[in-house]
Amino acid sequence: MGILLEVIEGQDYQFESLSIKDWAALAACRSGVYGFLGAVYSRVPDNQLIEKLLNPDLINFLMSLQRTENLSEEMREGLRLIEDFIQSSQGRPMNELRKELTVERTRLFRGLKPIYSPPPPYESVYLSSDQLPLIQATAAVARAYSEMDVFLPEEVRDQPDFIGYELDFMRRLTDREAQAWNQGKKDLALKLLEKEQEFLEGHLIRWIPSCCDALLKWAKLHFYMGLIKVTKGFVMEEARKTKELLRWARSFAATNERGGQRNG
């Protein structure tokens, strides 16, 4: 739990003291956050999601995160909003909650008429220009996926640059990184970390913060307001930290090669 808190809080990591198991755990925790965010954006709310939201353990976890010292104000406010929604939803019928969340998700993320909703959260929508047409922006994301042998399921009939899919792509990269560390494949872990930084700087950080700002102007439910704030804060922190993370990982791997593998 400690490393997960550091990831979410944006604390200054003590990279020099990490073991190979710690590097694996850190990647796995980052993967967990990306996975949670990606799933909420990509999935239509169902009973399983509602049950998780109403679990008292989640409220306790959110409250514990808000008490941490180094949490950014963006993420602190986001967590508080999610907690408020969960607290106020206790005892409400599941079908009612599912409908409320589904209506809000559709309005925010599916690009209805401009008078009803914000621009949908696709990278191409926020980055396309005369110099970079929409189709080229979308193709750049698809190419990044393909280079890492990641493909959307055949049943998905959507563009690959949807916010949920891009966040899930980062989940896959960080999950593979965790596996590589666990298997002692340091070169592969470093290569994956390089790909993570490349995708963060070339894609996520270039459009997700401004997209979140646009979505917030339209969000009504505290759950989605909080989700959007946490997303913006986490992506900005990841973009700030990953370069440092990669530098320390390279140093760790080099020291590991000279001095023998650290297992503790």
C-alpha cells in the first residue's frame, strides 16, 4: 500500500533505495491506477461498478488518501468529490444509480450536440489541426499501439484515441514492466519504461489536461467531476515523474549489473 500511496500522492520517490521487487511493485501500482481510470471511462456503468462504489472499504481508502500531506490539490479535490458521491448514494436503488451514471457518462464522453455536451474525449478532437488532420492524429495513436502489439478487441467499434483506451494502453505497458522486473529482465523493463515516457509526452500530456478542463465545465455528478480531476492530476504527475523514474531505473540497472542483483 505504501508505494501505491506514493504514486497517487506524487511524493518524491527514494529511487536509490528501491530493490528490484520494489521497482516491480511500483510499476504494478501505476498500472492499477491507469487500469481503474481506463475502465471507468471505457465501460458503461454496470452492477459490478455500482457494488464496488458502495463498498465501505472504498470510502475508507479515499478518506485515508485525502489525509496524506503531498497530494496535489487537484487530486485531493477529486477524491473528495468521489467520496461525497459515494456517501450520498448509500441506500439508493442500484438501478437508479446505474441510470444516473450512464446518462452522465453518455452526455460527457459520447459527443452529443454541442449545446448538450462537451467535445468528446478523443485525442484527435483536441489535437487535430490543418497541420495534423484528425485522421492522422488517430493513426498516430493506432501506430503506437501496434508497435507494442496492442490491439483493441474486435467487438470495439470506436476510435483508438479515446481517453479510456489510451489510459488502458498505459496500464498494459506498466503491467508488462512489472512482469519484466519480476522476471529479472531489466533491459526489457527499461525499454517499456521508455515507451511509457514516450507515450506520456507524445500523447497523454498534450491533450488530457485540456480535455479534463473542458469536461469539468459540463460535469454535474460529483463522481465524474472527481474522476476527471483525479485523471488530470495523475497524468500531470506521471508526466512530471516518469523522466526522473527512468533516469533512476537506468542507474539501478547499471549498478545491478556491476554489483549483482538486489533481491531485498
